[in-house]
Amino acid sequence: MFIAPSLLSCDFSRFGEEIARMDKAGADYMHLDIMDGHFVPNLTFGAPVIKWVRKYSDKPFDVHLMISEPLKYIDDFAEAGADIITFHVEAQSDIKETIDKVKSHGIKVGLVIKPKTPAEAVFPYLQDLDMVLVMSVEPGFGGQSFMADMLPKVTSIREEADRLGLEGFLIEIDGGIGESNIRLAKEAGVDICVAGTSVFKAEDAKAAIENLKALCE
Ligand code: DX5
Ligand code: ZN
């Protein structure tokens, strides 16, 4: 299992150092949550901040756009150093055009579905995607409880990706992941778990990440 610590739970007065700390702790990806106060009822940061902290780790930056009209901002995030950009199928954007815009930068692209959105919403696009991100909480805030009833969506996306013969297709899950549920995520077909609270609230982030991975073996 790959672990992507969500920096939403970090000490933002030391953002760069927090990224370096997660790198040393064994993070596989850096998960960066972008919120616009419109698509979700919360605000975080934008592309210039990512540009500033990019140098603190060589791990892939997994940028989760919780914003309306993502198409307008793809160039900014790609140029700031994103390695993967995911955007919501529910956001007001031409989905195919937005996928192509991300790909034009030579980076990975994924679609995200909110808890109330069915798995089938991403099926028409699967062959154009590198990843699907399944939200296991309502997007907007860290520290919420994991919704186990999202796991069947993971399994049906995995089955559809297999049916289409997609190689290296990744499924990520985001929200409330910790030691009580990571094994279930693995069994459902998840490749990457986002973990905010469970990694940042731990006294020893390295031990927390190792423990999460060990629980999937
Ligand atoms: C929520 C964000 C998540 C969040 C995860 O909208 O997309 O990435 O930070 O945090 P935890 O693991 O605390 O649920
Ligand atoms: Zn996220």
C-alpha cells in the first residue's frame, strides 16, 4: 500500500519542513488539498505555495483540486510542480478537455468522486485516466470519520479497469483512513491511501506510516 500524507493536517507555518519530515518518514506521495471556498466550504492555498515548497521533497506531488472550474487552473498547478492532478467529476468543467489539459503537461491525471456520486460517473473516462480518487468523507475538512460504504465503489472501479485491461491504473481513497480501516481499503482494491490525521497526530510519523503499510501485508 502506498501512503500519501495529507498536508492539510500539517503546521502551515513550517510547510516546507513538514513536507521534508513526511519525505523522511516514508511518504510515497505528498497529498496537497486545494480548496476554493466555493466547491467546498473551506479555503487552503494555491499554486504559488506549491511552487515554494516543491524543493522540500522529490516525492511525487499529488494535487487534489477541490475547486470549481478546474480547467482554468491546470496550467498553474502543473507549472508549480504537480506530478498528479486530480479534479472532481462534479466540478463545473468540461471533463475531457480538463483531462487533456493535464496530460498536455506530461503528468498524471485523475478524477475524484464525492460520497454521493456513483462509481459509474467515472467509467466513460477510465481509459483516459491514470487514477481515480474515491472520497470516503465529504470533501472540505480533515479529521472526519471514514465512510465504509464507499468501499464497494472502489471494487467496482477496479473491476471495470481490469475489464478494460488498463495497466498500472491507480485507485486512491481519501478521508478518515487509519489503522482501523486501511486493511479494508486494501481488500477493496485501493493502491494509495491518503492519511491526514492518522499520520500527523501520531507522535512518530515514520512509525505510523510503517504501521499502516504493515497492516496491509
Ligand atoms: C478532505 C481532504 C483530505 C483530508 C484527509 O477534503 O481531501 O485529503 O485532508 O484528512 P483525514 O485523513 O484526516 O481524513
Ligand atoms: Zn484530499
